[in-house]
Amino acid sequence: MGELSGKTILVGVTGGIAAYKTPNLVSLLVQKGADVHVLLTENAKNIIPPVPFEALTGNRCLSSPFERSDPPVIHHIALAKKADLVIIAPASADVIGKCAGGIADDMLTSTILACQCPIYFAPAMNDRMYINPIVQENMEKLRRHGWRQIDPVSGHLACGTDGLGKMPDPRELYQHIRRELACPHDMAGVKLLVTAGATREPIDPVRYITNHSSGRMGCAVAEAAMLRGADVTLVAAGLEVEPPPFVTVVRAMSAEEMFAAVTARAPEMDLIVKSAAVADYTPAETAAHKIKKSGGDLSLPLKRTKDILAFLGEHKKEGQLLCGFSMETENLLENSRKKLVKKNLDMIAANSLNTPGAGFQGETNVLTLITREEEVPLPLMGKFEAAMELLTRLMAMRSERKA
């Protein structure tokens, strides 16, 4: 089952040269399980014919609301009723103007006027056309009426110049659709702070102390919360993965930087999930220049870093939930529960480096979610699925406390 299974998506294609990219978007939507219907303008047919879209979707590609069928169907109304989302990619200046003026003279514009689902549009045109005040006013009008604009990017345009007006890559367009449809938005209105990755404690301008954390678990929590509608801030140290889209990313490479970034933002958060692997110790002094190799051994004095989790537990505001992570190599439950109590946490996600499939670097994890009342062992699962389960239990705890 794809993450868009059961969803009906209408893809409008207008007469911009960027239409050659749209089959890749349609293919991706179909692969994710969506029922996709493509609506071509007459001008779009000059760029790309209906055949590729029909082959990809298994659905007839319509251009006119007056096309006959057996049994008779009012096509634009039928499609509008079952659509979960509409995306126009590319959206030409012509069609943007028609939609802004309420003109419905073809299948695409007639269908859109009958839709009550989210509508996205990705403007793509020459840079001079894009910055034209009339085009800008038309786009502003659509946004004012709730349409979601996916901004173009700068690059080499079909006319041979470089400028703003390129349609984004289909994978980027897909992320907008995924955010809208992949998950119920049960976390809408929730402010969540997540930390991820391995801190780096500088020894000199060349070397640092770090650990094996890749940041995958924290990024999975951020991505899952974003898809569920939360307002997510990701405080990231060293990552081996790209941060998810549509989250606010704050870089904090050292333990000291992370302490400052997290504590400054914590008071406004509803949920905090501390999954970063923060160094417990840092060099007492950082050398201004590269330390040269000598004939003897080197002793490196270390000092304790500030305990971010303990600080958050001491300063937790009313109604805020705080979840930490505990990586252990022995006495997993006992050590994790002590940490839960000592640092005034609401939940701790414990895992053992000795458990196959758990720990650093990998795509999977084996978590035990510990609260004051219970211990819930989760099976081996992908880190994204584990993140979903962790968030579900935090949201349930939040609802119980509100009640």
C-alpha cells in the first residue's frame, strides 16, 4: 500500500515547456498509490500528447468538459467531487489569469471551479512574465482565496536566459502533495522541537570529538510530525541524512551551541523530543592552531558539558511534554527509568546497542517507550515507523492530561 493509496489527485497541465516534466510527477503519484487524472489544456497538447499520461494512470486524459462517454457523465463535476487534491504543474500565466478571473472555458478550468479540495499551482514561465505586475496580482488573488503556490526556482529558461521561472523538480512537487495527503493532521497547531545528530566538540581547528549518531532517528521524528501537521523546529548537529522539508532547521554543532539553541526555543514548544547524541564531555580548552604531533603521548583534559535534558526538565512549562532518548549497553530498563525520573521526563525512548537492528547508523530501531506508568516495547521497525508510534503515544498522553 502506497502512502497515497485511496487518494484521488487531479493534475492540470498547461502549455508551458515545463510540461515535459509532469509525466515524472504523475508516475511518482501512481507509484505511491494515488488514482491520478490528468487534465490537459489544448495548448499543453502542443508540448506533450495525452498518450503518456493515459499509459501511466490508466485513466482517460480529458481536455473538454463536453467529451461524450457511455454512460453519459458530466466529467468536470464528477472529477471535482472525488478529488482530494488538485495540482497545476506547470501553471502558465494564461491559466493563472483565467482562474483568478473565474473563467471556465475548458476541462481544467471548469473542473477547478467545481473543486472544494486543496488546490496547488506551480507557476512556470519566462522571468519577465513572472515578475509582470498583472501576473503577480493574479497569483496573489489565488493565494488570498486559499490556493497554495509552489514557487518557481531560478535557472536556465527555455528562452535561453537565466532567471526565476523554472518549475521545481517533480520530487519537490510531490513533497507538497505528500505533506497535504499522506497523514491525518492530528498534530495541527502543535509546536514541536526535535534534536538530532551527533555533536562535535572541537579540539583544534582540524579535529573534534564526536560519536556514531547519524541523525536518522531525530530526522524521522521531525518528518513524521511535519506530515501530521505540526509546526516543527529541528535543532541539528552533525547529520548523515538530509533534514526533511517544511521544518525549521537550526544548526548547532557543539553541545554548547545546542544548549543555547534548545533552551532559547523551549518555552514556546508544546512537545520536545531530544534524540540528538550530545557529548557529555568537551575539551577543557580548544587550541587556536592545529596541535602538532610530538614524540610522546598526548593528554587531553575534558570538562562536563551542560545537561540540556536536565535543564529542560527543571524548567518545563505547564502542559509541555518532554521526551528523551536513552542508548544503553547494559541494564536498559533500569538505567533508562532512572534517567526518566532524575531529569523529570514524561517519556523516554530506550534502546540497546546490543540489540540487532537497533542503535546508530541503521535504518531500523527497537525502542521501549517508558513513562512513569508503563513500559511499552516496540518490535523491530523502520525509524520512521518508530517515530510515528512515539508521536502517537505522546499525543495520547497530551490528550489525557488536557482532559
